[in-house]
Amino acid sequence: MSSFGPDAMGALQVAMRFRKAREAVIAGNVANADTPGYRRRDISFEGILEGARAGLARTHAGHLPNGSGNPEHARVEMGPRGTRPDANGVDLDQELVTAHRNASAFVDQANVLARLSALVRTAMG
Amino acid sequence: MKFSDIMDIAASGLRAQRTRMTVTASNIANAQTTRTREGGPYQRRDPVFEADRIGEGFGSALERKIHSVDVARIVVDSRDPITRFLPDHPDANEQGYVAFPNVNLVEEQANLVGASRGYQANLLVMQKLRSMTEALLRVGQQ
């Protein structure tokens, strides 16, 4: 049986780093909701794991580490240009819903992490 | 990327929307201003928003794709003034016409509503960020 400690904590850490990065992307979209010609940006969880799936070899120290689950290397998807006169592609309501859902997921994950670390401490006595 | 950096993005949105509100308030306040220091009636103004790089340009690939917002400049609306026949007005020309600013109050009201909505949206993002940092603090406390 795999330990619930480090494995689960590592997975939670990857998930929470992704949620934090995505919240930053959404914050940028909301801030630019009235910037002419701005296209909305987003990152997906699949996007940060892409390198791992492709099984890319890291043949040079200067290459980006693949499949690290590091959101800093995530592929940023650009939305279409908007149909508004200023060609802005941000739907403010949609962004706020996404910001809320994303933040809630982060809070949930943080709560699970808190429970896990309490469990580990109990196990250690 | 730190939480404070994300807060800065939301703060830039607040600042930009507040500027837009100030400019709109100035347009409404001067809707009947027939003389200015530059001469002629007041001309309505509009802020131009611009996506701005965050950090000093040394950020990660992700940070280079995320932008805060900045007011690039405030442009003067070049629409012609509205002329009204008021021969007794001190600013009337020889024909008795006075040039009034081309401020459309309905348009300015719509701008105000838009700015206020944008401001609230950025504020909401800030609240979400706060609940995230609070949750993170709880992990260490238990």
C-alpha cells in the first residue's frame, strides 16, 4: 500500500500550484476586460502535464523540464477576438465564475492538505 | 509567482477603472462648459487601456503571457461641438451661436456603469485571492 503522506501531498501540491497560476491568468483577464483587442488567456491542467505524456527526453540542461507539473511552463491558450467594437474577447461574468470555481478548488485542496498533515502528525505521535 | 503579484494585477484593474470613472465624471461635470484655458468649449475625454507586462521582463513563460492593465493615455474626443442659438450668451459668436461640448449624458452614464462593474469584478478577484491565502495559512496552523 502506498503511503497516504508524501504521494498525496505531492499530488495536492501540483494541483494547488496549478490553481494559483490559473487564478493569476483569470486576474489578468478581469483586469483587461476593457482593453481594446485583448484576447482572453487560460491554462488547463492537461496543458501542464503535456510534456509528461509526450515522454519527451531532456537531452540538454537548458531544456525546460517536462512533465514537472510546473504551471510556470504551462501552455497558455488564447481565446478568440471579441465581437465587441473594441474587439475585446473577455466575458466578465464568465471570468468571475471561473475565478470563483478555481479559488474554491484551491481552498478545498488546502483543506485536504491540512487534514493530511494533521494525520501525518498523529501517526508520528 | 507570488500571491502579492496576482494581487497587483487585480489592483491595476481597480486603478484603471477608477481612472475611467474620474474621466467620465469630468465629462459630465463639464457638459455645459463653454470656455476652457485652451479656448473653445470643453472637449470630452476618454481613457485608453493597454495590456501591460508584469514584473521586469525576467519572469517565467507564464508570467510573460499574463498582463496587468494600464491607462496608456487619455485621448480627446474630436467630435464637433454642439452649437446653440443663444445671442445673449457671453461666449456667443457674431451669428449668436454658442459652442457647447459634445457630451452625451446617456453615453457617459453607460460608461459609469461599465467602470463601476469592472471595478467590482477586480475587487471580487481580490476577495477570492484572500480566501485562497487564508486557506493556505490554515494548513500551517492545524
